[in-house]
Amino acid sequence: MVDHPQEAAKPRHSLLELKELKTYFYVNEGVLKAVDGVSLSVDEEETLGLIGESGCGKSVTAHSILRIVPPPGKVVSGEIKLNLGDRIEDLAKLSASGNEIRSIRGKSISMVFQEPMTSLSPVHSIGDQIREAILLHQTNDKREAQKIALDMLDRVGIANPQQRIKEYPHQLSGGMRQRAMIAMALSCHPKLLIADEPTTALDVTVQAQILELIQELQQQFHMAMLYITHDLGVIADICHCVSVMYLGKIVESGSVRDIFYRPLHPYTIRLLASRPTVKKNPSIRLESIVGNVPIPLDTRPQCGFFERCPEAMAGRCNESVPELIEQEKGHSVRCFLYEKAR
Amino acid sequence: MSKFSKRSDLTAEEKYYLASQWQLMWFKFRRHRLAIIGGSILAIMYLMAIFADFLSPYTPDQTFTKYPFHKPMPIHIIDSEGKLQRPFIYSTVSKRDAITLELIHTVDKNVRYPIGFFAHSEPYKIFGLIETDVHLFSVAKPGVIFLFGTDDIGRDLFTRILYAARLSLSIGLVGVSLSFLIGMTLGGISGYFGGVVDTVVQRVIEFLITIPTIPLWLALSAALPRDWSVVRIYFGIVVILSLVGWGGLARVVRGKILELREQDYVLAARVAGVNDGTIIRVHMIPNFASYLIVHITLAIPDMILAETALSFLGLGLRSPAISWGVLLQKAQNIHSVAIYWWTIIPALFVVIAVLAFNFLGDGLRDAADPYKQ
Amino acid sequence: MLSYFARRVLYMIITVFVSSIVAFTVIQLPAGDFVDSLAKQYAMTGRKVDESLLRNLREQFGLNRPAYIQYLRWAGNVLKGNPGWSFQSQRPVSELIGERILLTSTISIITLLIVYVIAIPIGIYTATHQYSIGDYLFTFLGFIGLATPSFLLALILMVIILNAGLSVGGLFSPDFMRADWSFAKLVDLLKHLPLPVIIIASAGTAGLIRVMRASLLDELGKQYVITARSKGVNEMKLLFKYPVRVALNPIVSTIGWELPAIVSGGVIVEMVLNLPTTGPMLFNALLTEDMFLASSLLLFLSVLTVIGTFISDILLVMLDPRIRFTARET
């Protein structure tokens, strides 16, 4: 668990703030509310973990920040406030294909994706792909770009960068491809790195290496990070703060200690309880949450977790949507159990 | 929370989850309007071909020596005095031009022939069995009705086009069935067993694809003896067309089998002791049946076009057999087409049939991948 | 890499060889030979036909030898540069097909280029502007192009041109037909080329637009496009550098099969328009069983397409690094 007492004392400036972000997909079957009122904030040099099951809207949130949500998806409302130092820019108000957002992509905010094989172009060398961002945001000189690229490859731990930079993605191993992608994302020293499940597709041993690398680089580059995952272990390892997401909404958020030691929302509690641990009696059945994650299509105005919640209160929880309310400092939850009865 | 809800209570989303593969395909197909149109057009055309004898006013060999190269006759419902009448056509008078010796047909607006439905005309046999002389529509003698005009010896083109549909539309089906048999067998064997067999078959297919098909068809058709009967020539053409065409289907089959061979469920079946033939039949074929259907649907129009082209050039079906291609032989001379433009009408039917098949095939192709979003 | 190409060249040679056998065999299929057809021609014009004359002719033309001997003699001669003798016109085949081969090749290559030059941009446009009016329009035109038999298109266009009062048909105006090659003749050729090229290109273009559209649509949704966008690359540059580049692969790899389709589709159009190219000559040769002429023409057409396949192999290797490296291992 992250424990930096001296860092806890340092006043943090807010780098990215999402307020009631809504991203909907307009499909034939109706309106898919992938992100339905998400609020979170990431401070400078801090790591926020975004956790939830597949399909809860984590990736769409990340894509929304960079405004790369593919049609038929659209950022419908809300704010995405980015602190650029001299001003605050609301990314939600920018045109998705305009020059302003493009000057932010790759430069102030970068993203690393889950599957490095499909995320890299198969017909361009990795050197070409790394240099592309550098040439866009940092310099026009091809030779200088090459030098920076080689330096980045070295920093991410790829041996023999002079040779590797000319190679194509299919010639590298999975771990090396992910390192190359990290090099590509960090080449312009972004203030915020969004990592969308960067280790899920890798072998377990490689996972650990990549995690270590990311943390190192984060410290070197003084970056903030939004780390998206469904793996609780990783959250515990590297995050300062955590936001738990379910069906397009944040259901609980707080520091990593708050969430792990004092979880409030029934979903969070079950999530934590469903981990197999070494300490428990081996013959006890693993606890799991009943049912499946529903698709956010034709959602009713009720708590999203109502169908699967063991503490659901019929008549309250299926009548309206609870608000995200702060219960103790920095720890908020969206649940009627903690709301005073009306 | 009830675990078992009635079918009607299912939300749209749950219905989507529970639908079988074929139901999903049908849902997607229904949304593809062009495909529905294409399918309907084809249904109409095939019905037209089957009931050609009833639907046409005459028989295909009936010659009206007085009216060679007659223009198409429009159907009127308002007569020369402006009164509303039963649908009718005007009579034609033909005179021989003294200088050019050509027969000129002029419309005589004084004489009207109302169109009779379920009228009596030239006798024919339904399905070759029952003799009757009732046609859907005709006009009383000595009136004549040529909706699409006549050809050079005075045969009604409308009638001949309907009858020609029989051969033109059936050659596609028969030819594709043959290609399908050859292609499936060879492609399946090639893909499943691999090795030397695969290499040999692959080379043969590649070779077939590289040879320009039309010259090959020309050459093979020229080889069909002139004195063969109509039926033999029909099958000869079918065999020629499918011999050259099976390559494409075989490759699709082989590709799919190669892909599926590596799937885990095939391995599981093998481990369970299922024999090869059953594996191919039960596990693999249903998986790519949809692709096969698409490919076949799109192969039929190619055959129709091929037969039309060959017959047009005189190398395909020959008289007295009629197909749209044979009818188009009259349209070979550009100058005659310029004057007697109605000789091109059979080509219109070809285009519509081919378009309809393509629309249908496109819709099937979209539906064939029901899991693709 | 070198071994890859060596194998392709070897394969090319084998294909040409097998094509020659097939070409020769196919000509042999119709019952009877040239002398029979000549006899029929004589009979139609009323000339008396004498059995011993026929036998002498057979001996003279070498038609009384078994088929494989005839083939070997012919093949051997072809390699020496003498593709045989045309019975019908009593001239060496090489004289007859020389100019025609040139014209056929020119038409085929120009048509091929036009097909790709037109189809690729339109395909890209319809994929990126899905469901727009332009998309529907081009899709509609594409369908018509696919469904209309080329000879029908030829006839329709010819009627239109005739009504407009221009001369139609053929590749040259009457004055230039027998003239020697000159710049003026070249210009005349260029004036007549558009009609056959457009007709032959129509079916191929229609099909290619659909393939390009489908291929690009597949790539547009892929992850690496999103990655590039997340770096801040602008949309136009992104489109051409990434998905178009990858989507071109299946297009390029089928150049090898597009050329045979163009060559063979061209045969019918050439016949309808009565062009001085190989198509009509082949047709006549087949009907009269002018053996060497027909076989040589079939062989030429096969060679043309084999070269096309080879070129598409080269292009594919250049375009896709993945193939470049697996090729190295074969």
C-alpha cells in the first residue's frame, strides 16, 4: 500500500476534475448510458485508481477525457476540467476534432492501452510510431526526435534500442510491446498518464515488471496517473486514491486506506470479499456477487446495484437514484443506506 | 426478484441474449431493406418463370408473319374521344412500303381491342400435362397484343422473355449446385487433411483463377458439337460454367476449415473420439454454413451473366432453346438496335435479376455475422 | 527473400507451361480439325472438295500426326519465337498477332490503372462517409456497374454515341487503320480509347469500391487508429497513414486476379465494339479451328495474367512488412 507520509503533507493541486460527465451511445436498440454522471478528480503527481467490472464504463470514461469516444458515442454533458498551469481548460467543451484537443493529446495527457499488439500499427516501425508524437508536440527536427525516441526506449528498459527502434510490433514480445507503448506515451512528458488496464493482457511475471516500470517513470517524470483496472491487488499496490465505478456511475471514492479498510458501499464490500486470500479456510466457498453486470440500456431511475444488492431496500432503492455524498473527509459513497431517511 | 419470467415479459435486451444463431440472423436480415426487396423481386421472377405459359398471351413459337419488328404496344384506358374505357390496345395496320419493301406498321385508332383476362388463346400444356388454352390475358382475334414488340419473324417478345426466364434463371441454380458440390468436397478435403493433398488442390485452384475465364469459356463452348440436342447443350454449358467456377467456393471452404480446425472445440471432439467425417459434418459445417450461403447467392448472378454473354455471342444455348442471352442475339447489330430498341429489353431483365441477387447476397452477408456489432 | 522470388518465378514458368498445354488441348476438343472446317467453307461456296486434296492439306499442315507431337513441335517453335502458321489467313501467326497484342496489352493495363485510380478514392470516401448521400449514390452506381453485363453497357453507350452523331466502334478512325504508327495515329488511338476502357472498367471498379469500402470499414474501428488519435495526430493524416495503408493490403494482393478479369471481360467488349485486338481474332480462330493462332492467343492471354500475378506479389511484399519477414523464412 502506498504510504508516503511526507507526500501526504504536501498540498496537492487539482490537475484533472470530472464533474457529472455523461457519455451516451446512440445505438439502434436505444440509448446506452455508458458514463452516466461521473465525478472524480486527480491531483498532480497522484495516482487515482478507477476500479469496476467489465462493462461498467471505465474505458469510456478514459476515452471521454481525451475526446476519442468513437461514434455513435457522444460526450453529452458535464465538465472535464484540465489544469494547464496558466489556465483551466474544459475539455468537454472542445470540438473532438479541433486543434485545441489535439494539442493536449499526447502532450498534456497521454494514454496507454490494454492490448499492445492491436494498439500499435502493424505496418509501421515502432520508431516511426514513437517519433510521431515527438514530431507533433516537441520538435520538427527528425534527428532530434530520433534521439529522444532512443532515450525513451532506453528508459523503459528495452535492450539494444538502436536495433529495436527499426523493428515492427510483431517482432517484439508482449512485454516489449507494452514497454514500447509506454515509451510512446511518455515521450512528451505528459502531466497525466491514463493507463487503461495496461497489464491485463500480459503474463503475470511481466505484469510485475511493467507495474514497477510505470511507477518508476511516474516518479521520474512527476506525472499524475489515472489507473484503470479490475485488479484489486494492483490498486492496493500503487494507488493513492480509488474510485469505484458501477453501471456508469461512481458508487464510492476515497483514499486507498478508506476503501480497503472501511468500505461503505455494498458493491465495494462484496468486491473486496470476493478475493481469494491465502489466510482463509480453503474449504469455504468463494463468495461471489449474484447475477451479472447489466447493460446500461433502458435504465430505470433507481440505484444501479438494486437487482444484485443483498441490502437492497425495496421501496427506496428502486424509487430513485442516490447521490454521491461525503461521509468522512475525502470518502464519499452513493447509497441510500447512508442517507438520512426523507 | 423472479428468476423465471414469462417470454412476453422479457426486455428487448434479454430477448437479444436468448435468441439462437438463426434467429439473430433473421433479425438482422429483416432490417436490411434492400435485401428484402431483392428477395421479393427474385421470388416474383421465379414465379414468373414457372407460370410463364399462363402469364403470357401467346406461345413462344407463335409467329405473326404480318408483324415483324413491331413496336411495343402501350395499353390505353382513355380512348380518342377522351372517355374512360376498359384497358385496351389499338389495332395495327401493316403496309409494305413501295420503295424500301419494308413493312410499316401504323396504329389505327379507330379499332379497339379490349384486353380480356383469363382469355382463350393458343393452347398449351400446364407443366406438360394438362392441356388448356386459358391465358392470363389476351385480345380477341384478329387483334394482337405485343407488350414488348416482336422480333424479326414476328414472335411476341413479351411471351418469349417470360419463357426465357426459365432457362436463364435455372442455369444459375443448377450450375452453382454443381460448383458447390465440387468446391465443397475438394475444399473440405484440402482444408481438413492438409499436406500434399492441400498443396495440389491449391495449385490447381490458383491456376484456374489465373486463366482468363471468358476465353476459356469461349474455347470450351466452341468445342460443344453443333449437333447436340438442346438438353445436352444446356448441361454442357452448365458443366463448363461450373468447372471453371468451383475454385472460388473451394477456397472459401478451405479457408474456413483451416480456421476452424484449430479451434478448441474441434480438438475436444477429437479427444472424445469422434471420427473425422462427423466432426466435419456436425461441428464445422454449421459454423460456416452462413458464409457458404452468402457465397452461393453471390455466385448465381455471375453464372447468369456468363450464360447470357455466351448465348449472346452464339456460343451458349442455341435455338430452339430460349434464354435472355439467346434473345439478345438479335441485338448484336448496333444499327438494328438503334432502330428496333425493344430488342434490348431482355437485358433489362438480366440486370434486374442480377441486382436482386446481389442485394439479397449483401443482406445475407450482413446477417451472416450476427455477433458483429 | 531471394528464394521467395526465385520460387515465384519458377512457379510462373510452370504456369505458363501448363497454360500452353491447356490452350492447345482446348483447341483440339472440337471434333475435326482445320481441314474439316475448310472443307465446310468450300462446300458453302460451292467448290468441289476432293478427298485426296484434304489428305494432302492435312499432311502439309502436320495435322495427321498425333496430338502430342503436334503440341511439342508447336511449343518448341514458340520458344524459338515462331508461334506457328495461321491456316485461315495463310500468314505467320507472329505477323497477325503482333499489333493486336500491343493493343490488347495497352487497353488492359490502362483499364487496370483506371480501375484502381477511381475505385480506391471512392472506396475511401464511402467508408469514411458511411450512410451519407454520396455513399448511397456510389453504392447504387456500383451495383448497376456490377449487374450490367459489359456487352449491354457497350451497346447502350454505342447507341448514345451514334445518336450524338459521332463515329463509333474500333480503335481508329478509318483513315488511320492501316496507316503506319505516327504521333497522329497515337492521338487518334487515345481519342477512341475511353469508350472500351470505361466499359471494361465498370464491373471491376464497382467490385473494387465495395472491397475497399469493406476493408477500410474493418480497419477504421481498430485499436491502433484510436492510439494514433490519442497522440494528437490530425484526422486526415491519421486516415491515410494508418487504416488506409493497412486496408490497401487485400486490394493490392488481388491485383493479380483483377488483371485476368479485365483481360477476359475485355474479350466480349472487344467483340461487340469490333476492336482490332486479340479478342475478336481469338473468337474467329476458335470457330474455324485455326489451331496455332488460337493456341498462341490463349497462351498470350495467360502470360499477360501471370505477369499480373507476379507484379501483385511484388507489390504485396513491398507494402506489408509482415509478409516480408515470413517470406524470408520460406
